Amino acid sequence: MLDQRVLAEWLEANCAAQGVPVHVTDPGVLARVGVLMGAAPGTDGRGSGRSTAAAS
């Protein structure tokens, strides 16, 4: 099993080395990552089936 502390340290070090933030908050980036990871377009990516589209 992977130690969560070791993983967090690795992630922080690699993000710092690449000049990128550890936490991504940009909705557009999160949507693209969700699609790359197999989430259905227009969902919130948490498996709830809720749409992220604005109500009409």
C-alpha cells in the first residue's frame, strides 16, 4: 500500500519542479481532465450524474 504522506511529498515536489500548482481549480481544466479520465461530458465528474450545465 502506498503511504499517503510519501505520495503527497512526491506530488508537491513534482509540481514545484514543473512550476504547476498542486491543486487545480480552473473549471475548464477540470472539465478537460474529466473527459480524459472518462467522465461523461456535462457531468460534475463525481459520478452523481448531476449536470454542470447552467439551468436554462
